[in-house]
Amino acid sequence: MDIRSFITMNMALELADLDPQMKARLTPLSWAVEGEHEAVVKMLLERDDVNPNTVDWRGRTPLFRAASKGSERVVKLLLEREDVNPNTPNEDGETPLARAVWRCRDGVVKLLLERWDTNPNIAADNGETPLLKASEKGREEVVKMILERNDINPNAVGGCDNSPLWRAACGGYQGVVEMLLERKDVNADSADESGRTPLLMAASYGHGGIVKILLERDDVNPNSVDNDGETPLFQAACWGHAGAVRMLLERNDINAEHTNESGRTPLLIAAWEGYEGVVRMLLERGDVDPNTVDNIGRTPLSGAAYKGHEGVVKALLERNDINPNAVMCDAETPLKNAAWKGHEGIVKMLLERDDVNPNPVGKGGQTPFLMAAWGGHEGIVRMLLERGEVNPNATDGFGQTPLSKAAWYGRKTIVKILLELTDINADPRDRSGQTPLFLAAQDGREEVVNMLLKRGDVNPNAADHDGETPLSRAACNGYRGVVRILLERVGVNSDMANLAGETPLSQALKCGHHAIAKLISEHTNFIPTLDGDEFTALSSFHLPDLDLRVSPMTGRL
């Protein structure tokens, strides 16, 4: 059997399961390379009429296929042909060398680089060069081979304008970084399209060894600023990389107070994120302001207090020049932030200082005491009361007191504490005319309603500006337990109409709460005021003891 017959027979067997398009476009040489039939490849390459550079439908040459598969012996055979083009790219602009690097075919990479006419600087359509790919993956041996070529460009950038050094620094590949920096023509401070340098990326990811190497160079700017106004120190502080922060702060020319586009310094961001070690390092410097303010008025102390970072708050309060009452643009202080979020330890530290104002008024007129009561933070409420300078009846912008907030949100323990105070106003009205009892009743807070009704200074019939009462709101909202409690209170008017003329009974019926309507109708002091439709709905109940003889003209008894 001659070689042509041999190839034809084997192609028929090997290609039986291939895609029809692939069958139609594969040459015998491509087929032999794909199947790694070394002997067939060799025989074909010995023929003068075989074109070793024929591409398939995806632009792949036999050499590209062999490089992709890592078939070193086949690659070697192909490269022995002087007419083989080692740089023919596929449809994506990727060369055999680039594919071998990406597929980790180190032996193939070596063979390709030994060819004098292999161009190691060709970039694919996406801008990726072989050196970029090798640096990104930390392939030290491959980077070394590529850098041994005299014609290599070590600063060629890919997508997003990042260089091989940038990618190695970002990935933490110190060996690759060192090899690249050994070259005199490497730009050690090249920035990507976002303005981020290799040093900034290494600091951001906490690659301390790389940070150290880069800082030892005279051509690296430790204060480089990216497009967001952030420096290597800011990035290291932002992510809590204490080692990188320490190395950067050892530089005499470091700017520790540079602010980003949001007006935040390294100290402020470290305090916000809760990195106590980084905060303490920054506070040791004389050029760091502990009261720095960002674009929304946030300080390191207010941010740490809000987030509950006790260690950071402690470190900041140890500074003699700290302002513990600094307000944000919305008039929030560290104490109010901590009180609202329920951070007892921080509230305690702040209240131990004589210079802390326990009654700062925020943008909505809310004090720390009101916020703690609203949030149900019992420990903080007690601490503030012990301070002795707190007004338990202070109102916010809506005219609501701490008791109003606690009653509304069902903070039973807080309500109990407040009602035990001798100077508490148990029946204050807010700007809508609503009392703590009203607020508790409308949201079904049974225990709170009980506590308030036990007092003689709470009016159970206090109506808001729409004429609604605690009973009418509870009836309308379907809170049967609250309705029962209110009806048991002597003096409750169960037939009190609002400004629209609606009674608790009519509202219960309108809202479909028939059980509550029945409960109201059975109330001993009840005299119904109904229109025709309401009476029809109510008459569906079986109430043998209630005489409901209603005039069809007036709808009344």
C-alpha cells in the first residue's frame, strides 16, 4: 500500500465521527497533526507539494494545532520546515506561541522561541501578548524564556492598558516581578487605564514582598493617584493590609493625608472598615488628622461608632485632639450613631468622657436617647438616664418623644423603664395629634397598651387631627386583642366618630373585621350609630341580647 492509499484509508476511519464542516476543511497534514500521527506528519512534510501553512475554517494552521495540543515532537517536525510560518494567527489573532503559553505547553514554548523568526510581541485581537499571558498566570519559567529574547517588548500592554509587571504585581507573583524588574527597559510605574500602578495593585491585594521590592526603586512613586483619587496607602488601608501600610508609612515622602474623590483619607477608610491595627499605625504619625471629614461629613470616629468597631473607637478616643462631638452633614454625632445601632460598649466609652454632649439634636430633631428608645436598646437607655442630663420628654421633628417611639414599635422593656420615671409625660401628642397609646393601639401592641392604660394620666379617647381614636385605629386595623383591652377600660367611648363620621364599629365593618364589630356591639356602654348598609352587615350576627330596632330614615335607634 502506497502512502496516499494509507492516508486515505486512515482519514476515512479517523474522520468518521467528525463534524461535516471539519471533514471538508481539514487537509491530510491537519488531520495527521490533530490525531498526533507523528509518522504520517513526517511523511507528509517530506513532500514538496504539501503546504504546511494551510489554515482551517478557524484560521488554525497545523503548527497552531500541534502547539495547542502540546505535541512537542510534531511541533519540532513542523518547525524543521523553513517555510513554516510560526506566527500565523487564528481567527482571534492568537499565534501558536500565545496558545502554547496559555495552555501551559512549556516545551512547545521553548521550541517556538528557538526559531529566530518567531515574533514574541504579536498581540491577539484582545491585545494579549505571550508575555502578558505568562505574567498573569505567574509562569516564571515561561517568562524567563520570553525575556531572554532580545526583541521582546516588556512593556507591551493588553486590555485595560495593564502591563506584564502590573499583572504579576496584581497576582502576587513575586518571582515574575523580580525577573521583569531586572530589565533596565521595564517601566516600573506604568499605570493601567484606571490610573492604577503595579505598586497600587500590590498594596491593594496585600502582596507585601512585591510592595517592598517596588518601594526600593527610585522610579516608583509611592503616592501615585488613580482615577478615583486613591493611592497605594489608601488601598492598603482600605483592605486592612497592615504589612503594606507599615512599609508605605516608613517612606519619608509618603502622603498619609491624601483624600480620594469622596474626601476620605486612609485613616477614615480604615476606621470605617474596622482595621484597628492600621488605625493605630496611622495615628502614630504626627501628620494624620483624627478629625478629618469626608464629603458627607463623616469622621473616623463617627464611622467607627456607626459600624460598632470598639477597638477603633478606643484608639481614636486616646488621641488628645479628638473631637468626640463632631457632626456629620446630617447633624449625626458618634454618640447618636452608636445609640441608634445599639453599640453599648461604644456608648459607654463616649459617655465616660466629660466633653461628650449626651443630648445632641440630629437633623430630624432626634437625640441619642430617642434613638436608643426607638431601637429598643435597653442598656443604652439606662446608661443615658444615669448620665442625668437627658430629657426623657424631648421631641423630634415629628413631635414624638422617646415614649412615643418605644410604644409605636412595641419596645415593652423601654416603655416600662420610661413609665417609671417621675417626670415622664405619658400622654404627649405628636404633630398629628397622636399619643403613645394611639401609636401602640394602631399597630397591635397589646402589652404596651395595657401598661399605658394602667396609668391615670393617659386619656384612652384622645383623638388625632382626623378624629381617630386608639379604639378606632385598632378596630380598623384588625387588632382584636387591643380592642378588647380598650373596651375593658372604664371611660372608653366606643361610639366616638372621626371627622368623616365613622365610628369604631363602622370602620370594623368596612374593613371586614366582623368579629371586632361584634365585640364592639356587645360593649355594655354601646349605643350604635349605623347607616342602612352597616346595619344590614351587623344584623347577620346572632345577637339575641341586643335590640337593634333601627329607623330606616335615620339609621339610628
